[in-house]
Amino acid sequence: MRKITCHCEQVFSADLPETVNLDENPGILDQIADGSFLSCVCPVCGSTLHTDLQTDILWPSKNVRLRLIPELKRFSFASGKEKTAEGTQIVIGYPELADRVAVLRDGLDPLAVEALKYHLLEKAAEIPSERDPYIVYEKRLDSGALEFHIFGLKTDEVAVTSVPFSLYEKVKQQAEEHPGDELFSALQNGAYLSVQNVFPERTGGL
């Protein structure tokens, strides 16, 4: 049980896990994708609360251990105050969790995907927008192309774009052959791999 504070100021306990194993509980993949993972209902006002409580996500078949860190702790993590066990990958905020799980689900390399996001955000910066755009990986299409969603270019609208799989493979090869290149190094901050290491102002808030 974990303590939750509702917007109505009610504090209650909710049966939300601190650790999950995706091999043992594959249904959680769908819950993460549809946003229902780590959600609960306030017993007083009836509001559905979508949380991003610190949670460890184990995926042994992919040799992956993720730790979700709440968005509110982003700057605390960046300052080195949050300690992470060796071998644990960090995602900050629920959108990043859903994004990374989708990338791993589709058998893609996270570094190459984050590099693609960087190039797409560079192009998006050329378009006048109402706020800093934020990008997430959505899925791999039947054609093999990678679909991304870009938020922030227009209010209440999502820009959908796709990248040919051949371009992904090219970027992945570059990352494998030249991991020390400026971009690939900038995308990685210890256990935290994210385009937001390059564009720190473009956090989720979806």
C-alpha cells in the first residue's frame, strides 16, 4: 500500500506496486500504454488519479531494469541527489516510462530512438509553436517505420510523424560505431538516457 494525496487534499492508501515484473505480468504492458498503470480512485471525491510514484519495472527477458522517478524529482536527480543501483535505467515521469517501454517492446535501441527524437525536435524548432515541443515514441508501423507524436506545436493538437526504419538503422549503426560522438554523449547522463538531457526545458506535462 502506498500513500496518495488527492487534489481534494484527502490522504489515503492505495494498492499500487513498488516493483513489477513484466515477464510475470505481461498485462501491465497494456496498462502502461493506456495510462492506467499506477492509477487509483480517491475514496472521497471519486477522482481518478494518475500517479508517477517511484516504481521499479523489471523485464528479465530483455535484461532491463527501469526505475520510474516522479517528474517532481527531476531536478533533484539532475543534481545528483537521487542514487541509482548499477544496471538500473532511469525514466523520469510517466510519459517517459510509457515511451521507453514501447521502445523496448518493439525491440528498438533506446539510444538510437533518442537521437532520432533530437533530429525531429531540431526540425520542429523551425516551426512557430505555442510552447516548446515535446516528443514521444508511439509505435513501429506495419511498414517498419517508427511513429512519433509531437506535442506543443498547436494547442490541443498532436503532430504525427514517422521515420523510415532504414534511417533508424543508420543512426543505430552510428551510435554503435561512434558512441563518443557529441550527440550520443549528450543524450546520456549516467543512468538517465533522454533527449531531455539536450533539451531540459522540454519535459512531459502531457
